[in-house]
Amino acid sequence: MIFNINRKKWIIIVVIASITALIPILITAFELITTEKESVIFLEGYPTSISTLFLLYYLFIIILGVSWFIKQIISLIKLKNEKAKTELLHLKSQVNPHFFFNTLNNLYGLVGTDVKKAQKLILKLSETMRYSIYEGERDFVTLKEEVDYLNNYIELHKMRYHKEIDIQFEVQIEDEYNVMPLLYIILLENAFKHGLENLHEDAYIHLKMKTKKNEVFFEIENNFDISQPKENNGIGLKNLKRRLELVYPQKHTLTFSTIENVYKAQLTLQL
């Protein structure tokens, strides 16, 4: 339907443009035929009012054409922005769904053995889901809200494990900074999934988040079992990279490094 409408508009524009271009040619041809001159000047001998009318007509056509062209550019920009927003919402909806299912499975096991721990787990899970569902729909959240979300995620994992783990989160941020929601969870999730989950002892995850001069720096480091086969975590990282491209084009750096059994990811945003 949209294609048909656009096609009709183009036909009308081509017809108007063709008629506009033919008018001076037809008038000149008519003068050549009727006056039998070898050459004529366009509108020579016509009253000033007629010449003025023609000039005003062509000026109107030019203004109309420029106006139409500008509207088309604005429409294309709006369409591109809407497409980017739709893609961004789709990417957000893919964040971390299996984590909730895993936590619910843990909760099922705790209900019959440790009621108090199950209740705490339910509260933490509720806070995490609320943020993911409701705050995740916003364009931006405060950095503190994002940090609180990460801390809740960490606490949920601590409640799941029966082994000694070392998780440290160093935070030095200013309250007025805003970021895209659910931005850092993929990196934290990977640290648990590919590192801490497979290590029986000496497992650690160290996080840092700092702000300075309209810049947010985030770093996460974890160790992993080099004997374990490397799992494919490309979907989550591709998701993160695409979201960064959409919201922070040319205003972010995301790097990864592996030295022996230590994996490190760093993300810097220029706000």
C-alpha cells in the first residue's frame, strides 16, 4: 500500500516537472512559427505582468520542489530512527532471559529445604525482574540504578552457590550520570557463566566502575578453567556491540583481553 502511494506521488511529480519544462519550449516554438524569426528571446514582447507571472510560477515550483525534497529527507531520517528504536527494543528483550529460569530452578529446590533463604531469593529476584522489565524500557537510567541492578544480580548468584567465591565491586561514580539500561549485565553474566560456574576453588570476579569528565569507565576481570572447552558467547556480545553502536556511535570503546587463565573486558563511554 505504501509502495503504491509513493509510486502515485512520483508519477504526479514527474508529470508536473515535465509540463513545467515543456512550457518555455512550447512558447518559444510558437513564437518561432508565428513570427518566422530565426531566433527569439523567451517572452520577448509579452507584457510585464505575463513575464512576472511566469517568474512567480517557476519560483513557486522551485520552492515546492525544495520543500518536498526536505520533507523526504526528514521522513527518511525519522524512518531510520524508528527502525533503530525498534531494533534496540528487540535487543533489550533478549537480555539475560535464561538467568531467570536458572534462578527459579534454584528457588524450587530451596522452598522445601531453606524457607528463609528462599524468601530472600524471591525478593532479590523480584527486584531484578522489576528493573529488567520496567526500567529496561526507558532510554536512560541513572548510573546508580544500573549499579544497584548489578549488585542485586551478584547477590542472587552468591545465594545460589555453596562454594567460596571472591566478588569485589569497586564503585566511584557521580549521581548525575545517565546510561542506557541493561548495558553491563552481558559482561557480568559472561564472567559468571564462563568463569565462576566452572571453577571449584579460587574463583573470583572483580569489577570497577568510575566516572570522570563525562566519561564512564567499566572493567570486569575473572579467572576461568583453561581445561574447559570454550563456550560460544558470541550472541550476547554481538547484542551488546550493536546496542552500543545504536546509542553511543563513535562514543564508546569496548576491549577484551585474555592472559593465561584471566579474562578482562573494558567498556568506556563518552557522555
